[in-house]
Amino acid sequence: MACIKLNLNVDVNSCLSGLWASLPVLGRPKSGIQKLEKEMARLRGKRDDIKNQIEEADRQGKIPTNQVSQWLREVEELEAQVAAIKQDFQSMSCFSCNCFNQTGGTSSQTQQAGDQVSIGESSNFCSIIRRVAKKLCEATELMSRAGALDPIATVGPPEPTVMLPIAHQPPVGIESYVEDIVGYINGGEGNIIGIFGMGGVGKTTMLKRIQQHYHLNHSIFDRVIWVVASKDCQLKRLQIDIAKSLNLHTLEENDDEQTCGVKLCSFLKNKNCLLLLDDIWERLYLQLLGMAHSGTEQGQQQHQQPRKVVVFTTRSETMCAQMKAEKKMKVNCLDSDQAWQLFVQNSDGDVLGSDAGIKFVAEKLAKECAGLPLALVTVARSMSGKRSWEAWNDALHQIRDKHEWTTIALPEDSLVMYKAFKLSYDSLENDSVRECLLCCALWPEDYEIFKSSELIPCWIGSGIIREFNVINEAFAKGYSHLEALGAASLLEKCDSDKVVKMHDVIRDMALLMVSGLKGNKRKWMVKAGIGLSDLPRQEEWQEAERASFMMNNITSLQEYEASTFPKLSMLILHHNHSPITIPPSLFASMPHLTYLDLDGCGITELPREICSLTKLQYLNLSFNPITRLPAEFGCLVKLECLLLMDAGLEIVPNGTISNLSMLKWLNIASTYPVTEWWCDELKCFKGRHQLSVGITINATTDNIERLNMLPPNVSIWQLILDGENISKLPNYDLGIPQWSCRVSDKLEILCISNLRLDRLVLAAGVGGESSLGCLKRLGFHFLILLEEISLNRVRLNNLRELSICGCPMLNDVSWVLQLPCINFLYISMCRKMKEVISEVGNSNSISSSTIRRLILWSMPNLNHIANRSLHFPYLEYIRVDECPELKKLPFGAEILKNRLKVIKGEEDWWNNLDWDDENIKDSLTPYFRPLI
């Protein structure tokens, strides 16, 4: 059995006073911000004086010196960072322990590569003070440098025209296109470039290669910006995405498009920028995207102004003309040799090489894809594992079946892709996996979908994953389905392994299958993320079976008559952020509804008419300020999944939840501990099935005892123990016998936060192994006195993810080497830590780590990851941010023989690393991505 021994005899006031004393002497955050603002006012005055001198020099045909331009950029960036600090201070809230994204989030919250562990830095007083101190030093340093800016301006040299080589071997068939575009950009011939071609031909791949090239070569552009437009995209959303990629915090939600455009232009005014716009469907005014000088003005020499270059992709050549592209490039399908090369790359080479008959059929199958790269990859991957000639020949007959395809009124280019999609779809293991794929089309185009908080719960709630005893089994099945869809290339990997994405062409094909084909037996209405302010007209979706209106701006729902939507089984209004008022008649109009997602809709009150949804099986009310449930809620007799994360629920009438006899999954995990109603409802639960619970509770002995007394049909799946609001705690032991199997046997996610302890031991019980056999995610957050974490005869054999945040006294985490399956390690704000892995304990006998993703953030004294030789054979991603003393990586070029894909960090940090051999840096540089 497992044990966590916590020494909690620490007074909160002495704890906090020690913490304040350890921070810079700025007083409280408000006074520190006032000091910072005073210094910023002086700095702004100096900046304005210098700009006046630059304007005078400009009239003499001169340009600012590089030193002056750099100084001005730093001032602008500092202004944005200070504005962000002030905004964070004004909206300060307590830190959420939900570091593992179990409660979800929108795409806009998580699109940046590698930023998938959410840290509430700005919500912490200590963090605010630390940030203010840092920015005050930067402002003072900038003021001191201003006096040395002499001369202000000079005659500028012409821009270089040398084309830099492109690193890495590009995908099949695009090398010549990329070299052409890079040469055109570097030659300064024009500033607007349009790439067009049919869907799936490789336009996005080309754009990513261009982005990669200029990330590695900084001689031309100060900023390289990537945004995805997509069909039905709103200009305001694009502006906000650009601002986020620039780390610009001055755009407000209530700003209009013109105001946002002015702010972007102002920020980018003196910067050389490359804007990469993927998948545009309508004309965009580039000035509103901050690219005020995108076109070359007549009679003006280009080197006299910062350069703004735009490269965009589109399916339409007409769009290139509307965007006034100075260079248009059509991406054609692959020729027969290239097509076969790509097909072979994505096939099982052993099969093709061992059977001439299969190879002969495979060549014909590749020919049917008409050189379309996405179709070639999709078909090749769908045939993975097929080892008989008969299976290959059957696939060829299917894709050539004229009877099936002549009934589909599609243009030839779309038909090619649909054939490939249908073959891959039919090749999936079973109907459950196929249905999982189609569900992915419910999210907006190009949206990165969270696996554990969005996609798998959808599959569970819609009944695709139905047969399970505890929710752990359902999630395991969900991850199995995700692996199958990824292997078939029907879902794409993203920079974070917590999310997946559906290619827009694959999504089009899926929606075609469920809603657009003549004679299909089902009808889906998907209008997700397109800026709707009202629901579609009633007649447009009256016959729909599933309707997704997620991520729009819908504020009110219409009144409908009873049974207006007789076939509707699924309704998704997820993340319509404006408060939505639900009319009482809504639920009666949808008598067959089984799935209802109202997550993040600002709902304050649930109408009692919800009782009419007698067939409802899945209900998500998370992130709504609902303080009470109506008594009629207990009438939802078929409800199996109820999600109430961060709902602020205070009043639950007795029996409302405990009498839901079909309930299998209840998630009430929140930022703040749940009020006392949880105990009465869970201990009286009368369900027919095992109930899996996610919950946040105050970390008191009484509450632990209450968990231990839960009935046998209730098990804890996710547990957040929080001590923030506890003034005094006695010593207690969270292990045997207090921690019963009710808590530990099925526990998959555990987070311990805001407790005042100096030592934490995870230990096995007497005569037995740990019962934490299901634990996969573990977090220790804001344990401000914690000096040591250790394992005592406990085996966390299934632990995959470990997050340690805000533990300033912690020395190291050498014990992670004892975790046989750990693949994600995140450590932040542990200022005393000098080494992640030290030569202590049993770790000395271990020479390698299973870690795949390593993130280190805000560790001012960290100087080693490991102070001895340590192998990372599985490492794919490493990010280092605000760790100025870390001068050496624990590996060399040998890591390239393994799985390394990305090293991410500040550019200054990367340039100042120590290397045993400069050739090692040269070998690793192509994998480095600078933080923005």
C-alpha cells in the first residue's frame, strides 16, 4: 500500500513572511507596479526624444543605427510585458491545480508549440513581484544605455541577396518550390507571394518548410509569424492569433478590427517581418494584420523601410489575384516517379519488397491517387499490415469501383481524395474506430483537440466507448483508438502530444460522409468556430441528428415548440463565452437528446425543465457559474456522465446526484475545493454501476477519512488535495491505514498543492506493494517549504507525467530515475534547485531515463540537468525558459541517433551554451526553435 507522509506543523503566517522575505524588496505588488510605472514614464519620454531625432534623420535619407533599432525594439517589448503584468495583477485569481489539461481549453489557449502544461504564473502574488522586479531592472538598464546611443542614424547598407541553404531533406516533390520561394524572398523581388493548389497537394508542408528555414536563418527577418486562416475565419481571430505569436498583450477583446490593426502595425512598424498565412479563403487586408508595408511602393527604395513579406496558401488562383500577389506559384500533383517514392515511404517496405505480385498491385493503387500527396499517404498507411495479395487486390477493386463513385457528384480532384479517404476509413479496425474519426469533424477546422479533456470524453459520452467498469478503462480504450487513427494518418500529431488535429481535407471528407452525400442516412450540422452570434434558422437543422455550434459568439437561444428537433441526439454549445440564457422550452424541443455539452457558456442557472431530457446520457456543465442544481435534476434517470468541473456548485439538494442510478462518471474537480455537499451525495450513491469520481477537496484529516468511507461502488479517479484555505493542520499520514483502496486503487491523477510540509515520502505499506498501480499523472504545486521528495518501497510503474511547480526549497528530483515509465517531466519556479538529477539515493545505479518531453522554466539557479553521464534514448522535446545558469546540455550529437525533434529556448541562452565541440552545436542547431 502507498503512503505519503506529510509534516504539516507550520504556521501559515510565518510561512508567508518567509516567502515575502525571499523576494526582492519591493513591498507588495501594487507598490512595486507603481515604481515600475514611474520608471517606464521616464523611459517613454526618452524613447520619444530619440524617435524625433530619427524622423529628422529620415528626411536626410538616413536610417537608425542597428543599436538604436534594437534599443527601440526592446523598449516596445518591455512596454507590452509591463502592460501584461498590470493586466494580470488586476485580474489576479488563485492558481488552478489542473496542470494536466483535464479540464480542457480552447485552441487559442494552447496553440503554441510545446506550451501544453498550463502554469498560472500571473495569478500568483509572488510571481507578480518577481516579474515586476525583473522588468524594473530592465527599464533602468535601458535608460542607462540610452545615453550611449550616438549616432542615432546612419546611411544603411543594401539588403543581402544571398540565398541561404535549406536544412534537412524536404518531403517528396516540394524542394524546388521551396528553394524558388526562398530565393525570391531573399532577392527582395517582391513582398506578397501566393501558393495555390488543390487540397492535400502539400501547400501547408511547403509553408512549414519556409518557416523552418527562416527560424534557422535570422539574417533577414526579426519576426517570423505563422497563423492559420481556414474557411469562415474571422479577421479578429487572426489578429489575436498574430498578437499571441508576437507575445503582444495590448489587444483587448472589445477592440474593433481597426483598433487591433493599428496596434499590430505600431508594434511591427520597425521590424522586418515574415507573415505566413495558411489556407485563406477570402481576401484579407494585410494592413489590418500589421503588415502596413506589404507592397513595394512606387519610387521608394526597399531598404529604406522595414520589410514586410507575406506568403499565403489557398486553393484558389483567383484568391492570389485578390490578394495582389506579386508572385503566384501553383503546386502541382506529383509525377509518377515521385508519387511512387512517397507511397513507398509510407508503406511497409518489407511487404512491397518481398512479393512482386503485391508490388505490382501497389503501383496501380498509387496510380489511382493521381499524384495527390495526401491521398498517397492516406492509402499507403491504410494498407499497413496487409500482407496478402488478395487484400491489396481487393483495395484496388474498391478504389476503382465505378458504380460506387458515379453516384457521388464530386469534382474530379475531390473524388480522388474521397476515394482514398473511403478506402482508409473502411480499412479501420471496426465501426467504433470509424465513428471516433467522424466525431473529430465536430471541432472547428484546423483546431488542435485535447485528447483527454475533449476528444475521449466525447467518444465516451456519445456511446462509442460504452463497455467499461471504471472510467480508467474507457480512457485506455480511447487512447487505443487514437493510436489507430494516427497510424492510418487520419489524425495528425501536433507539437504537444496532448492534442491531435484533423487535416482540413480529411475533415471535409468526413463531413461529406455524414452530411453531404445524397441518400445518406444521417445528418450532422457542424457550424463550429465560425463566429455565429445566433443559431441557424430552424429549418436548416430541424432534421439533424447531431449539431455542433461550439466556439462561436452565441448569446441567446430561441424558444422552440415541443419536439421541434425530433431526431437530434447531440447538441454541442461548448465555449460560447458570452453568458447564454437557456429558455425553458429548449429541452422539450429535443426529446431524444442523449448528449449535451454546455461547457464554458456562462450559464448561471439551469432551468428545471431539464427534467424533460429523460434520455440524456452525457451532460457537461463545466466552467459555468452555476451555484445550485434544481431538484428536478434527479429525473435524468439515464445520465451516465456528469461533468461539473469549476462550476462553483454550492447547493445540491439531497439525493439529486446520489439517486442517478446509471451514473458512471462524475467529475467535480475544480480550482477551489468542492463544498461539503459532495460527501453526502457520494456516500449515499445508489447507482447500478461503479462510479468514477474526479474531485478537489481541502486536505484535512476529516476529508481523507470521508473519502475512505465511500461505499464500494464509488472509486476516486482524479484527486486534488488543496491546503490553501487551511490555517492550521495537525500531523497526519495520507497512507495506510487512513488511505484506503477506495482512494488509491483506481487513482489515475493526483495533485497535491498549497500544503505546508518540508518532506514528502511516497511509501509502500507494511507487507505489500503500493496500491497506486493506476497512477499516471502526479503533480506537486506550491509546496513552498518542501525540501525533499522520496520513494520508499513504492513502485509507480504506470506513472507517465510529473509536474512540479512553485516549490522554491526543493533541491532535486533524482527519484524520477526510479520511475520506469515516466515520459513527461515539467519543473518550474523551484529557485533553490541547482541540479535536476543529483548523485543521491538509488539513482546512482541508473544511467538512462525514459523521459520523452522535458520542460524547465523559471529556475534561476539551475546549472545542470544531471551532473554525470545520463542517457536520454527516448527524448523528443526539451524546452528551457528563464534558466540563465544552465550552460550545458546533458547530451551531445549522439542524441540525434535517437528521437530528438525539438530543442526550444531563448535565443540568448542557446547562443551562450558551452559545448565540448562546436560541431555538436552545428549538428543540434537545426532542431532548435527560439521562444517568442
